[in-house]
Amino acid sequence: MDNAKGRFGIYGGQYIPETLMNAGIELDEAYTHFKDDPTFQKELTALLNEYAGRPSGLYFAKKMTEDLGGAKIYLKREDLNHTGSHKINNVLGQALLAKKMGKTRLIAETGAGQHGVATATAAALLDMECVVFMGEEDTKRQALNVYRMKLLGADVVPVKTGTATLKDAVSEAMREWSSRIADTHYCLGSVMGPHPFPTIVRDFQSVISREIKAQMLEKEGRLPDAVIACVGGGSNSIGSFYHFINDPQVRLIGCEAAGRGIDTFETAATVNTGRVGIFHGMKSYFCQDEFGQIAPVYSISAGLDYPGVGPEHAWLHDTGRAEYVPITDDEAVEAFEYLSRTEGIIPAIESAHAVAYAMTAAPRADKDQIFVITISGRGDKDCAAIARYRGEDINE
Amino acid sequence: MSKIRSAFENQKAFIPFITCGDPDLETTAKVVRAAAENGADLIELGIPFSDPTAEGPVIQEANIRALAGGVTTDRIFDLVRELRRDVTIPMVFMTYANVVFSYGAERFIGTCEEIGIDGLILPDLPFEEKGEFQDVCDAHDVDLISMIAPTSRNRIAMIAKEATGFIYIVSSLGVTGTRNEIKTDIASMVKIIRENTDTPCAVGFGISTPEQAAKMASYSDGAIVGSAIIKRIAAYGKDAAEPVGAYVREMKNALRGL
């Protein structure tokens, strides 16, 4: 589905300054070489299994299933990975690749802080320098993760430009990469940006759907009817969808952050409210005004608070292979509380968007249907913010 | 023949960059006229973008000021129509791919031809991705300006062979903004360019002093200055035309006789 230039239909591409072109080409060549290198794959698998704790469980959510009274619900427990989210899958792959390329320094953007923490972790493990760019607004929303990154030895640079959120952190990381290329790898955290990142990150995250498929066949002897995951840039969702794309009987459902609603300006639901554009290295859907100025977006979730979406999602949307549904802050917070209360699992507020969709769809589905929800991360980092949302002020 | 070439016929070219609408379009018009009257050979007009990923802090802030003042692509087209009543030197737009793509490449570039814009610089559009814009530019006699960077190495010949208008040589790694020293071996880059094309080339990124401009232009066909001008506009606001004019005169004088 993707061709040599990293296109997914009309989407993707490599819209970067000339200064970065050779770096992009070198990364593409290195990845093309190492992805088929048995030694590289063996080292990566060892890190994923021994260090990150894979495979992650596919847990049958019995109480939730009984309570909702419809489809049978399984949770893919990416929250149980080391560092607390799916981000580690991609980071270990990219850090190992960067090391093989002779790079000694990793830079990264982060929204909720999960990708920043994962990158800082990999850098500590592999003896690399690490600098993480984070919107100043997000450093306040996710203070605990800022501390974790520093504890792991990373420098955290608060980004004050624009809306001081994830989009500005990406812009600043790209600026930094263009000023220091020789020793530095930009460890991009989602299936977005210029080629080859959407492909590299997709491949490293596709371990999620590979495991779901095997685990589901073992537990149920068949494929699920729906795979549900949250979509910001879209890395945990593409990872959850990938090995099911050629199984048309499996519905693929991406849950976007609608913020205060898709009929308001305070939303980050890119597929539902955006249009095609070129930004951050890729052609895809973006929230923008009539003159192509990128819109300030909003979501309670710092990890989904991004005005674009990965190009492969744009293509899956256009072809109708995947569906993209908007979930509001209110719905996500209710799902955050519901999963905690019902299953004793506190999901990341990002993942709670996927849980929220299942809470509406599962009761309407037959009991012989099977839904898989990817719990992309754990929610400890969100507790203070959700408490504030509910009017309770707690100290982290 | 490209009208841009005429900018390189009056000795080494001095090319100022001005963000449209910073702090307002009336000031931009005065600054452009002051630059033209004081020896600018070609003017780069920046169409502000919300997220200018190739810019350093100085031009980022100019973009924010301009957008906050309500400037739009359509209003900038009107500014150019008004300027073209008396400004005859070549002018090009510098903006980001999404500003053109979102407006519609045909509609945007067709308007450029109609109002007298001679070229287009899109820093996030590398050689490999230029196709969909290049065809439209060719149809409307607008030069899509090629950029060459210190990291281009094996790519210089390929880019130079297809370049029209002029070639923008990026002097240094990183984003726009003044630098104390430019260490890149510009002469070696220009040598490869000359072997592959007779399209003129000018150096930008990091140039602010007459000495730097003279040095960069001695290796090439001209010097491009952005942040140093934007700093003057930020400092003088609506009264920026006179100090910018004086600065352009000083810079152009430094290039004479090279």
C-alpha cells in the first residue's frame, strides 16, 4: 500500500527543507537495511521481551462485558509495558537503529510525556544523550512526566511558541534536527512527519496487532469483529490495525479527540473536521483555516491534542477501510472513571477515548461479537488533571 | 527568459526579505518602496504562516505579529497589486507549501502571474516533491526557486540542473537568524552549481553585516538578508521604512565593485 516514496494513496511524502533531505534519505536506507537484518531483529526482540515486558496481555474484560450486556470485550494491555505505554515499542526500535547508524544523541517531541519518557528511557539504557521538546502548556498538564524524563537523564526543553502544545514541540524538534544532524537522530513518536517516519513507526508498532491476532486465535479461535484504538498522530491505532487491514471482516475504529465537540472550535478531531494539507513533512488531513493557517486545537488529552493525523490513517479513511469517530472530553473522562471502577484498570486519558466508544457500541452489538480495545497507556499521569476536571484540587 | 535574471545584472544582487503585514500592510508597502529606492535588486515577500518550521525566533515572531494583525493571502495579493503601480524590480513570495496548496496551486500561482510575482520560495518543498507545483509554475511563468543546503553534497548537481530564476544557497545548518560566523565552504558549493547551470545563485541565512554580505556575494551572485531587516521593523514599527532604507543602501554599497 505504500510505495517507494512513502506514499499512502496521495498522502505522506517527504515535505522537508533541503537541509534535512540527505538525513531523511540516510535514515530510509539504514532502516531498509536493518529491518531485514536478523541480528538487528534479534536484538530488538530481546529488548522488547526482556526489557519492555512484551508480549502484552490480551485481557478478557468480563465485568465490563457483563455490565454493557453486548459484545465480548478484550483489552490489549499496552499500559503494562515498561514506561507505561505503547510508545516504548517504537522508541526501542528507533534508538537501536540510531545506534547502528552511529548516532549518539536522540531528540524527541512529546505531548502527554509518554513518548518523551520512553525516549529518555531508551537513551539511558543505550548510553545516548537525550533532549525532549515539550509544549510549555503540556509541561504544566503533565508535570509528573517532566520529572520522570529529568530523572532518566534527559533535558526537557519547554516550547513557548504557538499554542505551546504538541504541534509546537514537533516544530521545535524539526528545527533542532536541522541545526544538528551529524550526531543526532530525531526519534519521532508517531506515524506522522516526513517519510520514512510513518512507515518506520508503523512497523515498530505493528507488534501490537501481530500479538492481538495470535492471542485472539488462541483464546477464541477466530478474529475479532472490531479493533478500537484512540488516534492522535495515530501510532497505537495503526499498530493495532496493521495486521488486520487485509481482513475485511474486522472493523477498524479510530477514536479522535473531539474536545468540547466537533461543532466547536475547541476540538482536535482532524479526520472529522480537517481538510487535506501539507504540514510537518507530510500530506494528510489537518485542522486549518481557509488560508491554510494551522488551527489551534484543543483536547483534555495532551497526547491527542494535535492538528494533524498520520498519512496512512488519511488513506484508510478515504478508502473506507477504517472508521474515525469523535469522542468528547466528557465521554473520555466518564470512560476513564468507568474502566477504573469496573475493571480496576486506570487507562490513560488518551486510551479512555477508545473505551468511551466501546461503551456506546458494545451494548448495541450482539453477544457473539468480539471487540478489542487497545489500552495504549496507563492513567497515573492523568489523575491530577482529571481530578481538576471534576473540581477537586490534588497535589501530584 | 526569467524576469528574475534582471536582478543579477546590476553587479552583485542585494535581496531583502520582508514579512507582509508586520506590523501592518501599510508599513510593508512603505518598507518595500524604501528598499527598492535604496538599491534592492529583488524583494522576497514573506506570506506569514502559523507554524514556520524553517524560521528562527526573529521571523517566527514577525509571522505571529502579522497574523495577529489579520493579514491574509488575499490581502497580500492586493498589496502586491498596489505595489506594482510603481515598483518594477522582481519580487518573489516566500511562504510554506500549505499556504499555496490550501489556496489551490492553480489559483495561487495563476494569481502570482496576474499581479506580477516572479517567483515562489517554499522551504518545505524539496526537489523530490516539487512536481505538483512545478508544472503549474511553468504554465504561469513563475519561477519555483530551488534551495541548496550545506548538507546537499551529492544532490547539488541534480538540483542545479533544473533550477530557474535563481538558486537560494542556505549558508548554514538550522533555521533563519543572524550568526556571528558562516563556516560553510560556499565556494565549493558554487563551483558545482556553475558546472551544471548558468542560473544565478545567492546566499542567505545568517547574514547581517555589510562584511558578511560582501564575503558571501564574492563567492556567489548575491546576498539575501531576512532577520536583520525584520529586527529593524520590530524595533521601529510603523516608522521602519527609513531605517530599513538606510540599511539596504549600506548593504548594497558593500556589494558594489565586487
